Amino acid sequence: MTERLTSSHADIARAAAILRAQGLIAFPTETVYGLGADARDGRAVARIYAAKGRPSFNPLIVHVADAQRARALGKWSDAAQALADAFWPGPLSLVLPLRKDAGLSDLVTAGLQSVAIRVPAGDLAQDLLRAFDGPIAAPSANPSGRISPTTAAHVLAGLEGRIDAILDGGACGVGLESTIIGLTGAVPTLLRAGGVPREAIEAQLGFALAHPESSMISAPGQLASHYAPNARMRLDAKDWREGELTLGFGQMECDLNLSESADLLEAAANLFGHLHLLDAMDGAQIAVAPIPQTGLGAAINDRLGRAAAPR
Ligand code: TXA
Ligand code: MG
């Protein structure tokens, strides 16, 4: 049985109590719904991998209420300070060298000597972090390899009965996961495109981000086929073919449109929801109109590329 909880004071307290008892709580952040557990407790964290059916080499993002708490987990730097000042709370995760005294379960970091940390902006996420008063490990609240959830209904469709409770905060505003920046090497590195555009980060730092030498090593969760609808995907489709389900962008005839006004923010917010809807129509193939590569378009195309990867 998965308890449904609301944003009421009593329900937030209930959610925090479940976390303290090694339970699993799905909760909304501004990016996507997270599947949270006490990041200091190995049993609790193990339940995340079990509920998701997630490969155990995937490290998880640790959520904290503010930058001060982040500094207790990862080794801080000038770049970390600049990015935290500019983008926290918000859809940005920083991978920092793990502090020896961080007190995190090493299941959270999957054995790495680094830790991904973020301060989420969603009101409910902040309320939960403050009520719990500890670090919450939370991957996206979907079964492994499936589309990230942006509503409580998406979460329950995949994880009903496998998690203790869900805090229902409606639809997520950003609709894409956080951007992940690696701060463990000489140069800040873009490990995953996401809710904060790369251009905004580079403007803040005053220099260009590096690309990982091998994303399979530094971001093992970035397996090519991570985001996978059941239908085949045909990307960058300039026309529609007979029998396809069609996902448009801009003014066009299509089954669903990411944004009729070609607004990338709107398209990002719609992306996972629309893929869920099209996938539920049980077609053999989903065709997707071209999406520009600028701003949030990079993250959208990254997600679509993963959804389309051979498997
Ligand atoms: O927006 C988000 O980031 C959402 C919400 C719930 O906060 N969370 C999320 O978590 O997307 P998840 O587990 O689905 O993705 C975590 C990503 C994975 O690609 C993982 O490999 C990477 O973060 N990651 C975590 N720790 C890492 C580390 N120490 N080094 C490199 N990559 C890391
Ligand atoms: Mg995920």
C-alpha cells in the first residue's frame, strides 16, 4: 500500500517520520518527482535500488535544504560557491569530491569518491527536507530505464505498492532533470544537460565547460538507453509516416505537440508527460519533430536521444 500524502503540515511530518523509519517517499521537486530515502542509511538507500530495479552501479543525487548543508558532504571550491550562489535552490546538481566525514551510505555514491548534491527549489521538497532535517538520496521516481515522472500519477503508474508514500504536489514546473556539473577535476565538466542551460552556467563561470572524456565512467547513470518508451522512436522527423504516433514542435498537425508556439521551456515541461501519453497509445513507432539545439533544447534532444537508443 502506498500512502497518498498532501502538502499539509501533518502530512509533511508523516513523510519525515517515514524517512526516519527507513521508508521510501516519492516527492515532487521543481524538476521531476524524486524517490527519497535517508541518504545516511544503507538499508533505506538499498530499498531505492530495489523499488526501481536500478543497476547498483548508478550513484544517486543527494538533496539538502541549503548550500551550508551541501558543504558538509562535499569538498567545496570557488566554482562550487559561484554555482551555488547563482543557481541554488534550483535544477542544478554539483558532483564534488566526497568528504570523509560526510556520513553518507556508500550505496548513495555507488562506491565513488565523489557525491552529486543538489538544493531543490520546490516548496514541498524544501518543506520535506526541513522537516526531516537530513540529506535525502533521491533518483527520479520511476522504474529503472523508464521515463522520469512529472506527476504523482506517473509515479504511481510505475511504483504503486513498491514505495511507502507519495507527496502529491501536482505537476513539476521544469519537467526535466537537473543539469549535472562535475567539480572533481581541473575544469568544471557538463555531465548531464538539464534544467539549467549550459550557456547560463558558462556565463556565470566566465569560461566554457569541459565534456567528460568518457561519460560511462564519470556518470555511469548515463547509459545510452536510460530513457526508454516501449515504442521505437524516430527523431528529427521532417514529415510523418503512415501509422506513426507523432510528437510535434511548433505549428503542425500531430498527435501531441511539445509546444505549438515553439517555446523550449514549455516543451521541456511537456516532454516526459507527452512521451508517457504516446507510449500508452501502444503504437509501434513515435516520430518526433526537429527540436532546436539551443538552450533547453540541448537537454530535450539529449533525453530524446536516450529514449531512441537501440536496446
Ligand atoms: O532533477 C534531478 O536531478 C532528479 C530529481 C529527483 O532531483 N534526480 C535525478 O536522479 O535525476 P537520477 O538518479 O535519475 O540521476 C542521477 C544522475 C545519474 O546519471 C548518476 O549517474 C549521476 O546523477 N551521478 C550521481 N552521482 C554521481 C557521481 N558521483 N558522479 C557522476 N555522476 C553521478
Ligand atoms: Mg532517472
